[in-house]
Amino acid sequence: MKIFRSESLVDYRTYTFNYAIYCRQDAVSETDEIYRAGFLPYSNSLELRQPHYYLSRSLRVILDNFKPTSENRRIDKKMAELNPDVVLWQKKDFDNNENFQKFCLDYATERFKSAMSANRFAYIYNWSYLSHIFEFKDAGQNVLGYVFAIMTRNILHYWFSFYDLQHSRLGLGKWMMFKIIDWAKSNGLKEVYLGTCYGTKAMYKMRDFKGLEYYDGNGWNPDMKRLKQKCKSDDNFIVDDFKQSL
């Protein structure tokens, strides 16, 4: 494991000279340490052969503090009409066939527009430490969705999700996240990592789940009120927190 910095944005007006912080993973045994240090997988370059991670305002659930909310129960009740089931696959046993790839890429085209090419999807799927895939189906064995998960004995990263947008009215995406968090708690894991938390579009994670902490650059912070303030002001960011406090 190697942590390094790369020079980034410069703003002489506010004396702000940024360095992006990255981590290179050298062994699978480093996974827990990397996530607990606030890093998330970097998948935006297809040229990197060795897994790299970036430091960000990431969000996690401490499972000892997690319990279903009224919103979780409401979505669970709505989804019951589909009588859904979930199967957990180890990636090495999963059938990476054309139907699966088309399902995921069709979703990505609709939701991510040009951000997920077929090549990038293949790069993510073949990520060295992507270990598991959750497959969701309805009672008729129609696919509802998939979730890519990086998992160890202690942690789970809910990385990429792909789902049938016809069932968005039922809250399928939020339900899949809830079911995996609930599964992780039931199976004795310690933390579930939910990706970055920037902007107002990410605020549903704060509303829907208990036991949350966010990485604030120095450590894990449970202050959800402060996080909401940050998300609301992200689009109008001027200077860093330290300068704002002076």
C-alpha cells in the first residue's frame, strides 16, 4: 500500500493550493485499511493495471448502529408486490454473459449517459478486488438489478448498482441498498461503504439510513447535520473550511 499526492487546483486569490491524495493497493489484505482511511476505488482510467484509490468525502454505515427506519420499512413493503429474491455470487462463479452486460449497459446509458462505456464497464467488472455480485430477481425470475460489491470479512463496499428503471416508482434502487446493508449486518460485517457524498442528489443516503459517518478529511464524522450543510453548499464552494472559519 502506497499513499501519494498529486498537485491539483491552484487559486492564488484565496491562497488555495490543492493536492489530490491517492492510494495504490499492493495486496488484498490492505482492503479494510484503505477503506477505513477514507479511500474509494478509482476507475476512471482504463490504463491503470494496479488498483488505485482516491481520497474523498465518502460515506459509511457502522452496522452496530444500524437499524431499519420507517422509510426502509415503507420501501420494503412496496417492493413486496414483486416478491423479490436476492442471490449473492462470488464473482468467479458468476456468469458474465451478454444478457447481463446488456442489462447493465442499458441502465448506464439511461442514468449515466456517456460516463459508462462498454470498455469501462469491462474494466470495472475485471477490477482485481471486486469480489461479489448481488443479483436481484422477482417471483418470475426476471432480473431486477445487480450490485457490484468489494467485500472482506469486516467490510462491504456497495460500489456500482444497475437496476430495472421500470420499477423506480417502487424505490427499487433504495431498496437494493437497504437490503444489502441489512444483509451485511445480519452476516456479522462491521461497516458498509456507500461511495461519495457530494451535492444535494446524494442526500437521500442521509435520509434513509441510520448509523452513518462521513470522512471529513481527518477522520470519520457522525455529524449528519454538518454533512447536509456541506452537500447543500457543494455547488457554490468558494474556499476550504479552514479559511471559512477565520
